[in-house]
Amino acid sequence: MSTIPALNGQVIGHAHYATRALLERAISPLGVTFNQVVALHVLAQGPVERADLTHRVTSTLKIDESAVRQVVDQLFDGGLAQVDGASGGDEPRLALTDTGRAAQRGVVAAVADLSARLYAEIPTDEARTAARVLAIVTQRANAELAAIPA
């Protein structure tokens, strides 16, 4: 009988990295990287100003703005993102291209397939508890990060 490990950053990290490795393999045929997937997800919600996209990706991935600029440039270079033609105002808004929407649909399908396999047979109440605990840990970690001077 195996011992259930204590919930800590190492256990959470192992789950994250194992899941991320599987996801990276699943999205590789789509020609996108993990960081690009995060940006695609933001853009899939509708056109967004570059500053907002940058903020959302940096806050999710905990990477600096220059890394996000590279990701956005890669999306443009790959024909996945474009300046939204209907943009008005001071800053143009960025949007997915048809190719970007197709890639995003592929990512969503890959995540759904992976999730179905990895979370199969985990009781719903246990999954909800785990999600609640991880949300609390994330919130506390983000609060600590925000309190650290840049």
C-alpha cells in the first residue's frame, strides 16, 4: 500500500510538470508552445489590447514582459494573431486569425482529452476539494509575490 504524500509545493510541482509535459507533447503537432497556448487562451476570449494581454500572460506564467513580447511576436509570425480590424481607440486590439482559432480549438480538444484521462475516476467531491485548496494556495502565493518589491 502506498503512502499518500503530504500536500506541499513539491507534490503540486510534480503534478504540474508531469501534466505540462503531456500537454506540450499533445500540442506539439499544432505548432504552438505552452506559453503561446496561454496567450491564445486570452485572445480566444475576444480582441484585447496588447498591454492587457501582456499583463494577463505575465500574471499567469510569472514571466517578464519581454518574454511575453516574444510570445506575441511568435503568434504574429505564425499567422495566429493579428491586429483587430475593428479596433478603435488609442491602442490597437489584438485578435486571433482563422488559423489562430483553429489552433485554439486544437488546444482545447487536447486539454479535454488529457483531462479526461488524468482525472478519470476521481470522485467529484475530492476534485472540488483539490481545486478549492489549489485556488487558495495560488491566491496566497500571488499575494506574497505582489508584496515583494520588483
